[in-house]
Amino acid sequence: MLRCSIVILNWNGADMLRRYLPSVIRHTNVANTEIVVADNGSTDNSIDILKDFPTVRVIQFDTNYGFAEGYNRALEQVDAEYTVLLNSDVEVTSGWLLPLLNYMDEHPNIVASMPKIRSALQPEYFEHAGAAGGLMDSLIYPYCRGRILSYIEKDEGQYEDVIPVFWTTGACMCVRTAIYKQIGGLDADFFAHMEEIDLCWRLQCRGYELVCIPQSTIYHVGGGALSYESPRKTFLNFRNCLLMIYKNLPAQRLIPVWIARFVLDYMAALHLLVSGKSKNALAVVQARFAFWKMRPRFVAKRQANKQQATVPYPETIARRSIIFDYYFRKKRQ
């Protein structure tokens, strides 16, 4: 068995592969480790580009299965103790992998870890999708050490300690392969966005822990498949957050959060509308209707989670609302 498989899921990302794959090859000099690119039915010249990297194993799919199912299918063909889910728009740095693997070797109950993530476009700043560790507030709004809502901090060494986190980013997640497969991997019904947070929630409810290890650093572009302004991204984020809440939140906490999110989602839609982003505002409303359409097939998933959970409500969920702190207390860090 290999020690680690680094799996990059690619969809029409020929330019990203050409630019960032060399850094992964150059800086991944760890014994018994392979680099895999799983191509999600690309229609560009991604496969031709990959011929220039003969040390990389290529898995080809016949269609775009989305982020979640694409990774699930790729990991069916992986036999390694650890798997790193790595975005194609990531530049890794020298020695990036060993801190993750060594820490997990030394801490058997850590099921997943992530590095510190800086922006490839503004290298002195953290990157939106993970920063220095993924966290969760009391109303189930994801945020990070180094990023609250749209406010992103400059990395000045303020977050160098290893800490427990609620979620490890899909941009670069190191996970124990056997446990990933055991709990069913990413939820394919999400297609893309929030699926890694849902996975992390399920892992914690089964008694496992997750950490951010800032001694490893990578640089992430972000918004590779969908830009941050995309109405499609807005739709997926809002819909999938509702699916995740319904799927994982205990009954006694579900109703208060549900009421709060109803109000806050429509306030978000109104804010987008008056900001001139009418398509994004419509996407928020459509996301709520789409959730109710999908809810019946999530009843069984919610029940399964309840039956298998040994930790009903992870301690890594904050007791405060970042929405309140951000807008009323002006808290940005």
C-alpha cells in the first residue's frame, strides 16, 4: 500500500494544470507517494497536457460527475493510507506534504488535516476557501481563522499553532483513505460546494478530529470552475448549506437555526438585489425552493447520521453568531 495518493480532480483546467502541476511534482518528494489526475470529462486539451507529465497517473471519466462524485470515483481507484484532495489551481511549496502526514501518523484520532492557505493572487493574504482553518458558527455559517465573511486578513504569523477545526478545505484536504470510504465519501447530491464541510461534520459526529497544520503552506487561486460572482456558485452554496443543516443538525437545534436562516437568507437576497446583483438574488430564492424539492431523499440520510453519530453536536461549532459579531460588533478577526 502506498503511503499517500495526491488526487487532483480536473475539469477543463488545462491552463491550471500547465501552470500548477509542475509545483506539485517538484515539491512532492515523499517516498511511496503518487500523484493522480482524475479528469472529469474535460472537453479542452487537458489530456494532451497531461502527456507532458509521464510520472502522473491519469484517470479518465466519460462525463463531469461534479466535485463530490468525481472524487468518490477517483478514490475507488486509490490504495493508499492517506489521500490528499488537491485542487488543480493550487501551488504547493517545498516540504508541504510531510507536516500533514507526520502529524496524522503521530495522532491516530486525527482523520483529516489541512495546510495554511494563502492567496495565489495576493500572496501576503489568506485565501477565502480555508485560510488558517475552517470553522463554523452557531447558525451554521462557515468561516475561517483569517477570513470572516468577505474580510480576509493578511498573514502576519498570527495563526501558526495547530488547532482543531470544524472543516478542512476541499482545496487541500489530507484524509485517511479507509475512513473516507467507510463513511461514504463526499455526498454526490451536493454536486459541488459545501460537500467537504458536510463530510467533515459527519466525521466529527463519528468521534474523529480534524486539524489545521500551518507548518504546511500552499497558495490557492480560488474560483477556478466558478467565479465568486457566479449566480451558479451562489445557488449551490445556499442550497447545499440548507441540505447540510437538515442532514446533520440535531432536532433540538434545527428549528431555531431554520427560522434564523429563513430570515437571513432573504435578507441576503435583498442585499444582493439592491447591490445590482439581481441574478445572484434570484439564485438565493431558487436555492431555497430547490432544497425543498430535494429534501425527501435526504430524510434517510438524516436518519442514518443520527443512528451512526457518537457525537451528536461537535464541540468545534462556535457558540456565537459571526453574522451578529461582524455587522454589530464590527468583529473582523
